[in-house]
Amino acid sequence: MSNPATPGEKPLLEVNNIEVIYNHVILVLRGVSLAVPKGGIVAILGANGAGKSTTLKSISNLLQAERGEVTKGSIKFKGENVEALSPNALVQRGCIQVMEGRHCFEHLSVEENLMTGAYTRKDGNAAVKADLDLVYTYFPRLKERRSSQAGYTSGGEQQMTAIGRALMSRPDMILLDEPSMGLAPQLVEEIFEIVRMLNQKEGVSFLLAEQNTNVALKYATYGYILESGRVVLDGEAGTLRENQDVKEFYLGIGGEGRKSFRDVKHYKRRKRWLA
């Protein structure tokens, strides 16, 4: 498995050959390995059910809430094994997940939602207020809606609120699960542009799980493609974009024009990946 980190530099996150089982019997991930360099944007790609969300929950230690567990392999963040940490302890170390479906506190205002992201901090009100202003700088729409009840805001505004709430914890890394889900293409581009700015200007690293391969590879530096709970292909984002199989099966572009998954026999796809 390739490593996107600079030679000689330890990755910020290292996932090594993990296996995940649900309810003690259902094998969901098989030998998944990946790495995220400091300051990188790395994408986990694949169809629905491929294991993308499970991979993120393995890292953020949210599996136990769904009766899942990592039974093999190791997960290191900043060089330390973190499999045994609580999600809260991991947030305090600088790694936080934005869940699929946004999960805002609907009865709270936008600003109250953002402030819940600072609950682990101990650096004082002035520092928290400065970061709230920073969030509003990146998400000016949230400043306009700061007093609105989150449950009555749009899907795009709720996604921005969820990312802003994660930023309030002062993370080194954000695990972003399906940020494009249910959003109009223009909003998707807007949110990914903000992700890029946060990465470049604030130094936040991102590991994102995304079905929208096209937009993910536009903004990521490196990608891993999952199928049936294991990595079948990985590489630099530019290389993956030019890969013929990726074009055909994930970008919808084949040698004879546009194709869909229904046009391609499954065995043919598996044979190509495993060749």
C-alpha cells in the first residue's frame, strides 16, 4: 500500500491492516490500511456500503455505539495508538468526526450548535470567541443565521454548522463523512472550497469519505477506493482521475462514452481490480 506522506515524515494518521466486525459475526472491513499526512486532504471513495463510514468510525472510536469493534490491526494518530481512547479523548488530542447526515442539535440555534464544539477546551472564553469569529469568517452565511434554530436551516447550512462545530474544537484533523450528500452541486463546490481553504490557511488535515468521486478527487491530494470492505486501489488524486477503471466505474466515463454501473458486469469489474 502506498503512503501519501513525504518520505521520512511520519503520517499524522496511520491505519494499518484493520479488521472490523459488527455484532461479533459480521465482517465489514478486511485488512484496510491508509495514511493521512500532516496538512493533507485524503479521500476514501467507493459506492454505498463499501465500508467508508465504518472506516471513519473505526478511527474516531464511534463503532461501539453500533456494536462494532476493531478486531485486528492498529490505528495511530500523531504516532500514538488510539484504538482504546474514548471519542472525547480523541477529540482532545485533535481528531474529530463530522457525521454523515450532519446531526445538528435541531432545537438549538446555529451559534449554540457551534459552541457545543468547544466543550472540551480549557483555554478560556477569549480564545473560544476568537475561533467563533474565525468560523464566521469562513462561513459568513452562518453569521447571518446565528440566531436561527438549526432545525429550520437548509441542508447546506446544517452541513456548514456541523463543520464549524468541529472547527471549534481546534482540531488537527477532521474526519468528514459524505459532505456532499443531499446537497445541490453548487453548494457541494462551495463546501469543498471552504475545506480547501481550511486546509491551506489553517493547516487542518482532512480524511473524507465520499461517493461523489469526481468532486472528491478534484480537492483531495490522495485517494483510496474501497470495495466490499477492502482497499482495491489507491494513489495520487491526479493519477486516480486518469485511471481508466476509475473513469469507467466511478466517474462514469468509459472508452465508448458515459457508462453506469448497471452497464458493467460485476465479475468483469472485480477481475480488473484484482488483476
